[in-house]
Amino acid sequence: MAGIKSLAKDTAVYGLSSIVGRFLNWCLVPLYVYLFPSEEYGVVTYLYGFTAVALVILNYGMETGFFRFANKEGNPEKVYTTSLISVGSTSLLFIILLTLFLNPVSGAMKLPGMEFFVWLMGVTVAIDAFSNLPFAYLRFKNRAWRFAGIKLLNVGVNIGLNLFFLLGCPALMRHCPGAIRWFYEPAGGEAFGIGWIFVANIISTLIVLLCLVPELTGRRYEFSGELLRRMLRYSWPLLILGVAGILSQNMGQLLIPYIFSGHEEEARSMVGIYGANMKIAIVMVMFTQAFRYAYEPFIFAQAKGEGEGKKQAYCDAMKYFVIFGLLIFLGVMYFLPLLKHFISSGYWSGLRVVPLMMLAELCFGVFFNLSLWYKLTDKTEWGMYFSLLCFLLMLGLNLWLVPAIGIPDGYMGSALAALISYFVVMVISYFVGRHYYPIPYDIGRIFRYCVVAGVLYAAGMLAGDFFPLWATYTIRFVLLVLYVGVVAAFEEIPLLSPLLRRFTKKI
């Protein structure tokens, strides 16, 4: 239980940067969707989808490889500097190649005339890829607060620059043009539009790199080709896993413009609506990401222990992940009528994707939990197989469902494809893992919590059909408390479980 408490603490700290940071970035979505029509915001969503894929490629599994070998080798500093030199070199090469072949790359991405946007995001993602290694080093050293502080600074600067460029500069140009004309007009001024989003992004990324200088200097750099070969042998399946996984996560945004080629404006509008509504479901993504930051160092640290206690820690981690994931799902769905106001009413037609994407992300989080067996047994090729299967499922289902549903609601096909694909690979990973590294997960109890959450979800939705709004929210809040009470009755939740026992004794 001590290991789970440590995991919970680290998840909470990493969640401070992930959840708070993403929430603050999430608050930019109303600004974007009110300032820009859906086809322009669709370009932002589309480009971020490509950069997410590029980030995984440029990291090529070295983060996980670093954790594995830093715990396995006698010289973690050598592992770290070897990783830095490798990722730094490939990131620099990426920037050079993108600069040389910018026009054909932009054309292949169906973004002619937007070469500068593509270049800005390309350089940003290369710097991000390099910065991920110092962040991994902070996680390895259990310096969660420094990690969280820098991440939050990144978010704060990015938000401040977005507000300055998109709202402040147009106001200054009307009332005090001399203060900003020197840089604002040469860049295109207000007509530069969504380009200011990418400018804010690259500036905040450079500031983060400066903050990470202490993790990059003051050490003796050692490079071992033999160590790098072993790390790449371990990590290359994770690269395939990561690329297939991130392609799966962004499949809808990336495919829709190609599926509806010849209808560019409608396609970009669909991508914009889909992307904006996925931002509501991002609460589950934030929880999953915070958990992932803490979980990877946790499992490798637990693996060094002896006995079956470590397996119990893995079981508890899975159980509590599902418990809190279901709580987040219920909370978001119960109060979606309020949360939808974070985006413009012109995007509300896509609210139907929110429950599908939240459940899909929950399945993905469980799949990530299950991934420990192939990481601990050095059978990372299985991660590659699962991700390729997920990618193929996602691709096939998108190519079938998206055009079948058609314009303007084709993005519903992408949401359904995500849920089906993640669920399938989650189930297959569980059964394969039972053979190679059996862990006695309490499937029965986890399933019962899923049933309870499903019943409460249905009851909360029905309340909206029969009661006025204030009564509906009251009922849904009571149902949310009921779910927490059920969990506290069966689990040892600090403060809640003892309080519940005292309350039931009085009754």
C-alpha cells in the first residue's frame, strides 16, 4: 500500500502540471472558437495532430528506454547523456530536412500556402522532443515539483502570449499602434490569424528549454554507441507502438481532409468541430497522462523489489485507475450542459462525441496499465503488435464509418472507431499478458464498479428528461456522491472510508 500511496502522490503532483496546465490551455479553446470559424480552427487541430505524430517519432521510445536502462545499468548519468546526444542529433537533423523540403511537405499535408505555419510547428516539436529527455530525468530523480513548475510555466507563458497576440495586439493597434507596429505589421497583423497561436507556442517552448539548462549542463557527457544500440533494440518496438498509437489517437483529424478531398472547407470545419468537442473530453486525457508520468518510474522501481508485493501494487494501481476514471466520466457527463459553454454554440453539434471519446480514453488508460508486462519482461515487440493492430482497426473503421456517415457528421465515425479499437486491444493485451506475466487483477470488482457507474450514468441522463434543470443537477450530484460512497464502502479510501463506517454504525 505504501507504493500505491507514493504513486498517488506523484500522480497528484504530475497532475498539477498536466491537469491544471491542460485545463488552462483548454480555456483557450473558447477564445479560438469565438475568434476563428470552424474551418480555420480545423487547421490548428489538423496541424497539432501531425505534430503529435512527429513528437513520437523524434522521441523513438527513448524516454521509456532511459527509465529501463537507468534503473538497470550501474551508471544512469551515462544513460542520460547518451540519450540526450542521440535525441538532440536527430531533432536537429529533422529541423534541417524540414527547412530544405518545406514546400513539398506542406503540399503533402494539404496545407499549400501555409508553409510558415508548418515550419513553426516543426521546429517547436523538435525542441519538445529534445526537452522530453530532461523532463524524464527529473521524473527519474523524483523531482516532481520542479517538473510540474516548468510545465506550468510553459502553459502560463503560452496562454499569456495567446492573449497578447490575439486580443491585446488588435486593441493596441487601435489605441497605441506605435508600441507594437514594429513587429506586428511585418508579421501580417490581425490578418496573420491562427499563425499567432503557433508563434506563441514556439516562444513558450524556447523558454522551457532555457529553464531546463541546469539538467543539460554541469555534467560530463559520455556517449556509448554500444549502450545506444542496446537502448534502440529495446526502444524501437516502442517507436512503432508510439507512432501507431498516436496515429490512432489523431486518426480522425488526419484522415477527414483526405477522405473528403475536394470538399476542403467542409472537411476542415468537421475537423474543427471534432477537435473542439474533444477538448471537453480532455479531462480524461489529463488524468491518464498524469497517471502515466508517475506510473512508468513506479513500475520499474517496483520491479527491483522481491516477492509478490510488487504484483499487488500493480493490481491496486489498475483498480484505482479505473475507479477514478469512472468518477471523471460521470462528473463530465453529468455536467456537460454547463461544460459545453466553453465552446461556441456553432460547435455544439459535435457534443455527441464526448462520451464516446471519454470511454475510449479510459480504455486506452487501462491498456497503458496493462503494458507493464511487456516492458518488464523486455518483450516490447508485443507493444508494437498491439499498437499496429489498434492502428489497423482504427484506419479500417475510419475509412468505413466516416464516409458512411458523411458530411457534416462524419467525425462520429472517428469517435466510434476510437472506442472500438481501444477496447479490442485492451482486451487482447489482458489475455496475452496473463500468459507471459500473470498479474491477479481483481477483474470482478473492477467490473462491478463499471456496472455501478453505468447504472448511475443512465439514471443521471434520464433525470434530464423528467426534471427541471436545477433538480437534474441536484440528482446528478447525489448520484456522484453515491458512487463515491459505494467505492468508499469497499475500498480503504483515506478519510472517506472511516467516515462512512462511523456514519453507518450510527444508522
